[in-house]
Amino acid sequence: MAKRDYYEVLGVDKSASANDIKKAYRRLAMQYHPDKNPGDKTAEEKFKEAAEAYSILSDADKKARYDQFGHEGMNGPEGFGGFSGQGMDMNDIFSMFGDIFGGGFGGFGGGGRAQQTRYRGTDLRVKVKMNLVEILEGTTKKFKLKKYVACTHCNGSGAEGNAMETCPDCKGTGRTVRTVRTPFGIMNSESVCPKCGGEGKIIKNRCSHCNGDGIVMGEEIVEVQIPAGVAEGMQLSMRGKGNAGKRNGIAGDLLIQIEEEKHPQLIRDEKDLIYNLLLDIPTATLGGVVEIPTIKENVRLTIEPGTQPGKALRLRGKGLPMLNEYGKGDIVVNVSVYIPETLTKEEKKTIEHFKESDNFKPTESIKEQIFRRFRNLFD
């Protein structure tokens, strides 16, 4: 089933501020929270759907990419997008967004659940250089990344021998509740447990390899599938391929920034490619056949007799695809005519002879056509 528009999910428009988006998400999360709708699968799916929408629209980079490319920009190749509400662990949602509730997701008349804190690893950034062939067809790149990975000695727990104890202060919930008297009556204030830092467990003995963090510096080879039609400056993300989170926390993302290699003869203009064809005077006058470079090979192009400088010819479908769009652009061939700087005596006599012919004098109609082409450059 096709995903709903993220703005529609949250009930806001594209001009909504970050605070409006946050308020809209909080309202929906409160409405469909599992504690308020026990056993209701529909409410659970709406809860996840709202979290997915908020994860994109609350992130400036992801929001900009979504506004430009829609869902395709989020979900291109496998692993891209950075968030998927479908089949997502509820704890991921609670740990990632629980802070906007100022006290977790508990507090629904005493029946709420307190959520344990899970550390999130930091994101990693890499730059990928791509030539036009790779942009045309899409490609797969491999990276050897130096990054924090889970400590194999303690299986990421940070505890020697995986020996962990339930926190005696919060009884494993990761949160503590303090009762305070206010002018409005007695209220419960929930906060992160100071003893375990919200983890719900404490370490008996720190792991000697990672000093209790559960992560160590290591290496990982990551294979990235990059879709056709990407462009200079575009950023893609792979969820969970960044640095590992402390103590079996949530891994960060791998952010891939596209750098486009310049082609020696073709200039990119979105999905079109521009080629400057420099004709000699005889070919421009009499016509002929020339070779034009495309992304993968040269093609032959017929030049009609009397082709004027500034004329634009098109090779349909020989350009590039664009992400989230159908079809390919064109190669636009801009015609220029080479005027020799030096001539022999015989060549000068020949040119002088041409000056006497009316065929070599531009008509008013030709002048108007050339002027319109020139004016179009500035429109």
C-alpha cells in the first residue's frame, strides 16, 4: 500500500514551522499511544506512521530531500531513507522521540510505561565521486569505514562477562517518579534515573576492553547502492550504518554526499546535457555529418545546409534521468561557427568574391531570427 504524504499524516502544510510539526506529532502520539490503546493494531500502526513522518519532517536535511523528491528520495535503494515505521521496534521510537514529551511517554493517569534510555551512535559522513556513466545507470560503491563497533568481548553490554544488575533505584524502568505538592494539587514528576542514566541496569564490573562503553574503534566494509539520477550536493543516508551506540544502543546513520565529476565535453543542466559544436564555415554553409559525444559513445548528427550560429539541436533521450522522475533528458547541441584568424592570398580573394553575392548577405528575416535567439539567452 502506498505511503501517505507525511504532511497529511501530521495534519500540517509545507509551510509549517518546526514547532508546529512537533506539536502535531505530540498530539497524534498521545492519541495513538499503545498505553491508551492496548491491543489496538490500527492505533499502533498510526502511532508508527506518525513517528515516521516526524522523523523526516523534524530533520532539516531529510525534510528538504522529501520536499524535493517525495517518498522516492527517502526510499531509493535498499537501506536509504534513514527511517522506516513499518516493523519498527517501539523502543526505537520511544528512545528517539520520547524527549519531546518532557518526561517520557508515561503519565496517562498512572498507567503509562517508563522507557529505558538507549544511547544513539553518531552519524558518519562520506563523499562519493560519480561520473556521468554512473549517474546514468546507478552504481554500487564500497567503503572501508573506521567507526565505533560493538565490543565483541562483552557483546556490547559494557560489562565484564555481560554481568548486569537491575538498577535498585528505578527497578529497571530507567525512570524515577517524584511526588511534589503544587498549588494545583499533588503531581508526579518523572525524570531519568540518576543512578543508571536511564538504562535500567547497572554494570557490576566494567569490561576491560571497552572500559564499560560497549563500543570500540574498528572497521567495517559497507556496500552502498546509489540510484540513477543523483546530482551534485545531494545527500543520501543509510540507517544504522554509522557509529554503534554505547551499550547496545541505536547505531547512527551513514550520510553519503554526492560529488559529480565534470565531463571533458558535456555540461550538465539538470537532466539535459549541453555540448558546444564548433563548425567550420564550409560545413555550416553546405551541410554535412558530424560526430557528437554522448555519455557512453559518439553518435552521428546531420547538419543541414545554412545552419546558423546559435542554433540549438537536440538529441532526444540522450541525457540523464532525474531521481523520482520518469524518462531522460536530451543532449542540447549549441552550434558555433569557427572564423579563421589568418588567410592565404588565394583564400582572401575567394572571400572577397563571396562578398559580391547576395547569398552571403544576411536578410532581415535572418537578422530577426538571430536576435530572438540572443534575446532568449537573457529571458
